Amino acid sequence: MDNAAWNPAQYLKFGGERLRPGYELLARVGDLPPGGAYDLGCGTGEHARAIAARWPDRRVTGLDHSAAMLEKAASTPAPHNLVWQEHDIRDWSPPAAAALIFSNATLHWLPDHAALMVRLMQMIAPGGTLAVQMPGNFREPSHTLIRELALAPAYHTKLAALAEPGGSLRDDLVQTPDFYYGVLAPFASGGIDLWQTTYLTALRGERPVLEWITGSILRPVLDRLGVDERKGFEDTLAERLAIAYPRRADGVTLFPFRRIFMVAKRQREET
């Protein structure tokens, strides 16, 4: 995961739109066995709070690698059963088998999803649930235009590594729903709920799509550039995004954003 300087205020500019998929994911989680619940990549903590409210009698941990995000999360008093923890998902494991591992818009930053999903399922208690939502738009103009510009001669030296294995600009980190079904099925005889949704978000402003991606996929890119380089990159990218996502006569830019959801229930007995 890139050590980008995550900005809670920028991320929450579109808080309602960014948080909605997580609430819809949580709504599809059923009953849980005894054990703790974990929100991996909890960000500013909204979904962790919802989990803690739904299951007030179990310990809930909101985990994130960004100290700034966790500081924002902790700025509001938490429910009695909710704690925050700064940790990198790549080397994290729960102290005991988890009843719920929940992750909204986080796991797409990590490579090798076949191994990752198996590792997470193995952390789930029998009868427990893995619930994951990830963006599925890495081949859309909002992302391909960033990659193309990052590989241009003016930026190649500083940004090309982001398009290489382990980089945040890879277009193959998130796989197809069929891939995830195949990986999860051996562990999830309790059932797999798998679906895709394309949200159409009505954006306003002079450079609305640029503003949206600045709070997420564009953050690691900008952090590698100097002030002047950053301005040039943003200006050029904004021009290209305006062509790919034209503004309507009423001033609205419709921004389609596909997301992949999965809710996998761990089998109660190993076979």
C-alpha cells in the first residue's frame, strides 16, 4: 500500500457518495458467531461506528495505516465497544478468529488478491463473514488517463513505478467477480453473495472528476511530484477528464463508478 499522505478533508468532500457502498455492503451481512469484528481500512470511521452500533455486545476494531485518518476518526467520541488501531493490513492478523472482517474501498490497494482473500478467509471463525467492497473501474478513463499521463516523458521518472507491480496505478489489481467466487468458494460453503453496482454520481464544479479522484487514486501520484509538476499534471489531466466526462447543459457531470461487492460466509466445519 502506498504511503500516501491521506487527507481526511479531501476524502470526505464526497463523503455521502464514498460511504454509501459500505453501508449497502454492511446491510447484506447476516448473523455472526461469537468473536470480534474488524473494519480494515476504516478511514474516518463511519462504517466501524455502524458495525459497533449494530453489534453493541462485541468488540469492534477500526484499523487503518493512516494516522491522519485515525485522528479524524477519534475526534468524535466512539461507542464503548469500538477501538482504533494503526496497522498495515499486509502484516495484520487478529488475536483470535474473527466473526466479521469488513473492508470498504481498501483492498484494491493491495496486490495478489488470490493469496489475500485466502489469508483473510482463514482468519474468519466458522460461521463468520468476510465482507468486501472495492472499486471496479480501473480500466475507465478516470484511471487510464492518469496512467497515460504518468508514463509521459515529463513525469515518467517519478511516476512510472506506480504502474509496475505493487504500484497503485496498476489496472489488474481488482479482478472479475468470477475470479473472486473461485477463490472464496472453497472456504465459503455458508454461501457467497457477489454483485456489482455502477453508481452515477452527479458532480458539480469546474474540475469535478479531478476533485473526486484527488481524494483517492490520485493522491499517491501527487505526493511524488513537486509543486510546479503537480500543477501541470493536474491541469493537463483535468482537460482530458473534461473530454471523457463532459459537463451537461445544467452544469452537472455524471460520473459512473462501478464497484464490486462480496459477502462470503465461512463454512462451519473444514471439509
